[in-house]
Amino acid sequence: MHPKLKYNSYNRYLINRFGCKVKKISIDGGFTCPNKDGTKGWGGCIFCNEQSYTPLHSIKGNIIESIKNQIKYSHCKYIAYFQTNTNTYKQELLKIFNLALSSSPLIIGLNIGTRADCIQDHVIELIIEFSKKTYLTIDIGIESIYDQTLKKTNRGHDYKAVVDTLNVLNNLKKDHNINFDICGHIIIGFPWETYDEQMAYVYEINKLPLDHLKINNLQVVANTKLAEIYKENPFYLYSSDEYIDFLANFLSLLSPNIIIQRLMAYCPKDLLIYPKWTISKFDFYQQLDKTMEKNGLFQGSRFNL
């Protein structure tokens, strides 16, 4: 960990690995999800509105134009990030991912966001192939460690499916002598979970074979089932100060070896219903650093205590 940082920064990790600034290019590959198309359910997760996390300059299904629109600096390298929906939930994956890699010499890697129940044999074969020719990250949406929450949010699988899939991916590295990063994504703030139950996520995360972690605070986004629930029966979510205090403690208990990719959610203002924080992204991270400094905390400072 960099001596001036209170946690393992993903930006610093990429600079150390590639020797330059590396940015992500978000791509909407035209995928859907098994809990949207009727395979495991309809409507998707109750908190999900894909418009809230798909950049305007990402053109659905048009990979080359999406990448061209987002390459701004020739001195940077870029990772093609397949972010929208479940990006292994198709058969023609080889063509899609090769197209992204070949679209520009500045593309040095792939980040593929998917679900624990969408890593079938043909996906495993692709992971083996692409891990040998580019920098690869497989991003698994964990969301919650509690089956009750996964059921309430219409996730379509249980927590055991997450654990099993992460173990399969980890064993894949050993069995085939390959290297790729495994990233997990969790959401903090489900209103039916207590503070202690949410803090307990960290103990589960420490047991999982994760290289990277993304943490999002729960947001109520327009045109979602969660927005309907909130309208009928408003519930409380963390203020920015409360969430920063939570993160400071969470990170102090987290394994010092895990790279932190994200610590807060972002949603366009016109889609965000609640909570509407006034703090900027820059000030959020500054305040988190100050809170950890004030309390003598850093990532892993209370790990295994």
C-alpha cells in the first residue's frame, strides 16, 4: 500500500502495473440478465436501472464507436469495461471481446462484469484464452452475503452460488497456471439489514478469493422497484458522514491485500431519488482519508483482530 494512502487504491495499482495512467472505458455490449428475460425472473434487481450507470457516450451494441468516443488522451492506456447488465450472458462472446481489444492499440485489458450464475463452461474457456493475451478482470456481483436480501432484491441466486463461483475462478488460476484479477461488488445499506449485519460483510469478504473489491452505498434510483417501495414506505439510508464512518471501520477490518476499486455509488442527478448527498466525489474521498487518519485507521489495521 502506498504510504500516503489509507487503503489499497486501484489507480495506484494500475500505475504500478503498467507504468502510466490507466482509465476504464464503459461499454454497453447489448447484454441482458437472466433475472430480466424470464430465465430466472423478470424486471431485474429491484435497485437496478441500467441508465444510471451506462455513460451517455457508450452506444448500446456499438463497441468500436463507444471506445472511440471515450479515448481522450494518447498518453493513457485504457481498459475496455463491459459494465452494463450481465456480460457473459451470450454465446458470441469471443467476437465481442476480441472486437474491443482490437479497436485501439491503447486498449490493454478487459474488465467483464457478470453474475455468479453466468460462468458456464464456454465462459471458462474464454477466461483461460483471454487471460493469456491481455490483462483481464472478472467482476462478480455479490451484492449481499444474505440470502434473504438476495431474494428480496430479485437477484435470482443465493450466496452459495457466489462462493462456489469464486472458488471455481480461483482454482482456474491454479489448474491452468494463468493470472487474472477477480473483483467482487457489494452494496451497503439495505434497510432491512442492521449496522452489525452490514459490517459483517467484511468477515465474509476476507474469506473469499478476491483480488479487488467495489463497495457501493445503496441508492434509490428512478424507474426501479426499489423506488416504488420507497415511495410507498420511505426508509432511511446513511448520510454521507455516517457512510464515511462506516467505511473507515470496514476498511480497517478488511484484508490489506485486497485492492479497492470503488467506495461509493454514482448516479446522474436526474435519476437519483435518495439519498441526495451534497458532498462531491473528491471531498468524499478527502473526508474518508481524514476520518481514518483521525482515528488511527488504515486498511487492515484491525484485520484478524
